[in-house]
Amino acid sequence: MGFFLDIKSFFGNQSAGNFDPAGRYLAFVIKAIADKDPSFFEDLFPISGRALRCSTEFHFSVDGKKRRADLAIFHNHEAEPRWLVEIKVHDNKKTDRMTAQFEHYEKWAASGEGRKVFIISPLGLPQEEYDKILAKPENMNIIDLSKARRFKKSTPAKEMFSEFLLDSGYVMKPLPSGDFPFFLHFLVNAFLPHVHLQSVKAGQEKVREGPRVFCDVANNFQVFATQFLAPYLEKNDSQTSQIKAKKKRVPVVRYVFLQFYENGKGTTERSSDLSDAMEFGKLRSSKLGGAIHCFGSSKLASLTTLRFGVRVEIGLGTPQRKQKLSFGAYVMLVKDRKIIAEVEKRFGWRKNFPGVLQYPDEAQKIFQNLLLKLPADVQNHKNIRPNVKRSLVAELNKIVKTVAHSNSKPKSYAIHT
């Protein structure tokens, strides 16, 4: 059967429950590419040998319990697989079923010479399961999908897989320097003055590509934000409520546009709701700049909201430099719609994208450092009651410890270019 017929037949026979179609689909994609080019195995997994084949939906038993692996990889001349692959996408929550499943995988790997199990989880795994897998490297490995972009020898099939990962939102997209002028034009067109017949017409390519590049930037922050606080939130939920633990709580990501303009009194005002097109038109000549905020927010046990995000600001420059552009990363605590603590790192003018927008390792380092500084900012706040300060600082220290511990482990959602 062909690739799409296989998928149609498989999905047509599945029922609800623990079934994760995204994981099964990724397994079929990997098999389809490996069937065309067996060297793909060596790019994706730490194995060697060209005489390899794979099958989906491999059934095996451990301690009398029947299990099913998403993929099994064989040497061509062997009847039993050397490697099993388990893919966790949306079924990556902390459950007793997952714990038992991974224990059986470990027993299977330990029961035969040269056996190993690979775990692929584009959206991450519970911290406890990470720890267990990393403690048994001889039996189980976590696969970083970013390695799929570092091919020993590129082929059309491998490039298709790379595009699939990017389009699925499993990895952060590279932001080439050639895209930066499109992003800059997107900001100029949105936030700076451009009166009819007094501005230079933009090229068609800039008009078309600007929104696309912004979507790539937004996608990257979404991928990063989904993972950054998840280890702490999940651990905290599992300790307080079994009901919450069944559904992984991740930060809510929002995008806010702020317009700066002259109000006629020599001051600058901000508006985040210029929904009236006629009113916006009147302000075209008085615009002084603007900002885009991409931030994740999570409710903490102390009834405050922790926000972490990036802001891009553009303003009027000088005759030598027509625009003034800056990037920033920040973390803040918000309570009753008021900012009670904030720490920020500015990047200043650039001619290309800062690493925080495209490299997970750099983003993690920056936001972890900002989190480390936030408790001190809370301590210095004069309008917070002492008992509230103590609870906030204690929770922030717990977040820093948990996030830093988790982010020191290999991540499967990172792309390095």
C-alpha cells in the first residue's frame, strides 16, 4: 500500500482514548522517508548500518503485558528489531499509563543484547520521565529533532522532513539575515508615518514577505513558551490536583500591538485598540513608532501572573538612521492588573534577528537569568506586604530551580542552524 492509503486505513480503524494521531502520523512520515533513503536512520537516531528497515505498529510483550511501539527498526537479516521508537506528541502528559509504558520499554531493551528504545517528544515530557530516561542511557535515549536538520548528506526526502517539522510547529524556525529587511519594513509600515504621496512605494516582495516573517517570529516564541515553564507548572499541578495533572497546563501566549503617536499636546500616548479605520487614518502623519509584545503568562499559586516575553520597538530615528529599533526580553509579575516586579534585558539596534528569537538554548539562558533577578526586584518593592513577599520569593525560587534543572536536559523541539 502507498503512504496515504496506509494512513487512511490506519486512522479509519482507530478509536478514541489514549490514541494520539499526531504521534502515529509522525511515525508514518519517518517510515516513508526511511523507505526511500535508509541513511535517514543515521541522521535521526544514534545508530549505524545501511541494511536497515522499519515497520510501524510493532507489537511486543513484557511481563505478560502487550505493548505497541510506534516504530521498530531492524537489520534486514534479523527477524527481531534492534531498536523501538515511541513518539509522544499530545499524549505526553504525566499519567500512570506513561510510567508503566516506559518501564516496559526499559525492560524490553535490557532483555536483549544491543537493544535500545528511542523517545521522540516534540512538545516535551514530564520532568520525572526525563530524569528516568536520562538515568538509563544504555537502554533509552531522548531524540532531539533538531538533528534532523543536520544531515550528513541532504536529499529531497530529508528536506521534506525538515519542512514538515517546521510547518508542524515542533521546532523553532531559522530566521536568516536576508529576512530581516522584510521584518523591518513590516514594522515601518505599521508604526511609522507614511502619508499618501509622501512615502516611497515599497517593493511588492517586502509587502508580501513582511507578515510571513512576523509569523515565523511568532511561531518561534510560541514553541519556546510552550516548553519554558511547563516543567514547573506540571510539577506544581500534579502535587495539588490529580484532575489538573491529567491536562498539562502550559503558558498562554498573547501578541499585543502598541501604537505611539502625538496627541497635539507635545506628549506621546499609547493605544492598543485602533480598531476604527478612519481614526487610524487620521493618525498616520502623527505616528511616532510602536511596539509588538509576544509574551507567555501563567497563573502562580500566589495568585499573581508571571509573564515572560519579548518586545520589538521601533521609533523615529535621525537623518542618518531613519528608524530606531530595539529588541528586549523581560519577565514580570502582575497582580490585580498592576506590575509589581519586572526585569528586562535590551539588545539595542540590530541588522539581523537576535538569538533569543530563533535559538532555544540562548532563549533559555536569557530568560533563566532574568528569572534569577526577579526575586530581588520583589524584595525591593515597597508596596508589597512582607508575608506576600515571602510567598512570592519562595515560589519564584522554586520556579528557577525547576526550570533550570529541566532546561539542562536535551530538548526535542530545538533547531540549531
